[in-house]
Amino acid sequence: MDIELARTFIEIVSTGSFIRASERLNVAQTTVSARIRSLEQQLGRQLFVRHKGGASLTPAGEQFLRHAPMFVQLWQRTLHQVAVPPGRRAVLTVGSEVSLAQPLLLDWVRWMRESLPDIALRVHVDVPQDLIKQVASGLVDVAIMYAPQHRPGLKIDLLLEEKLVFATTNSEARHMDGSEYVYMDWGPDFELHHGMNFPTAAPELSFDLGSLALNYVLATGGSGYFRMSSVQPHIATGQLHLVPEMPQFSYPVYAVRSASADESVVGPALAGLHSVASADIKS
């Protein structure tokens, strides 16, 4: 489908009129009408009912409105991605979950800028459920994620094994204090193993973003399970303390890539990511 047809459809819906849509698009009204006729012929459905006040959607038009913006957005993103800047041989779109953006994603981007100067980069941070869709659809070439969903068209590589450790601001603590414990939702696997180890725990406060939960504990006091790499700087300064008696949980990080991505571009970038991840986990 010609993307201009979808764009014209959206303008008519936005302005409520074929005439005003033609003014916004800077084309003749006959052009707007011809585009909508072509679109209706392709779909086999009438999309608008025209009247004195402008135009209103038919039931089929209401259904198409749910999809038209996605067509336009996908096309705009595609144009953006294939626009290779002068002096570069390819564009690579990389991303991560919010909690992995610093330092891992940032360190990786720095590595690529130094080691792969002929590759232009697009960097994207998003929530897991949207990020995995973008990789599967090819909008993102490689993403760094925790516990990615397995989908057709994806290749998933283990990147590193993080540890979730029990950290507290109370240096005397040797067990979980329910009134001070902050529960961080690290996903289904953590929920399962947490429940097995602490079947009677009933946290009064919970978060679904690790950095926010950690900042809360640092600001107000308390305890919780956090990534070792996140708490190490605060342990070094004495703000947080590990409790050796408390269990630790595995929290692996994965590199997820589109199976259709250009291997000549993705391969060297992934090799660099593994190198950066290894250095980060040792530091």
C-alpha cells in the first residue's frame, strides 16, 4: 500500500474534511479524493461518509484507523534507519531495557564509536514488552535484555550472569525485616524463587524499577534485593551492606537480535558487546 494513502486518510480524520485535508497536505482536493478511492478499492470497503459538515468514518474506517498510524510510523522509522550518513557503510540500531542503559549500553556505544567508526548508530531505550516487539519486527537490530521472550525471528545469546543480592543500610541486619524490606519485582523467575525462600514474606512496599527502589532505600533506609553491579559502589562507601546469610539469585542478561539483521554489521558489534560486558562485570 502507498504510504501516502494512509497519511491522507489520517489527515482527513484529523481535520474532519477532505477540503481541509487537501490544504494541510498542499495538494488538490481531487488528489485527496482519488487517494481515498484507491485506498477503498484496495481494502474493498468504504471508509468515509461525506456530508455538508465534512466527512465521518464508516465502521470499516473506524477499524482502519486503528492500524493506519502504525503504517505511517513504521515507514518513517524505516526511512530514518536506511538513511546511511555519508562516510558510513551501515546503520545499526541498538537498545536496552532502562535498567541496563547505564553502564552496559553506554559502554557498548562508546566501544562501537571507537572500534567501528564506519557504522552509524541509533540508540533506543524502552520497556521490555515493547523492546522485544521492536527486535522481532526488525526495527531494533540488537537489544540488551533480562529474561527475553522467545519469539520467531529472534536469536538470543547469554551475555552475562548477574547476581541479585540482599543489601541493607543497617550494618547489624542478619535477616529480612518486613517493615524495612522493599520488594523489587525482578520478574517471574525471581518471584518464584523468592517465594520458595521466603514463603511468609509480605512486603509493605514494592517497586518495578530497580534504580528507583535502590534510590529509595539509599534515601530512607531499608533493605532489598538488587543487582550486585548496582550496589557495589554503595558497599564501597559504606552506605549499603551485604548480608552473607541471605540467599542470592541468578539474574542473567541476554543479547537479543533480529534473525534478519546484517551479520557483517551485527557480528562485530556483538563481539564488542561480549567484551564490554566481561569488563563491566569484573570491574
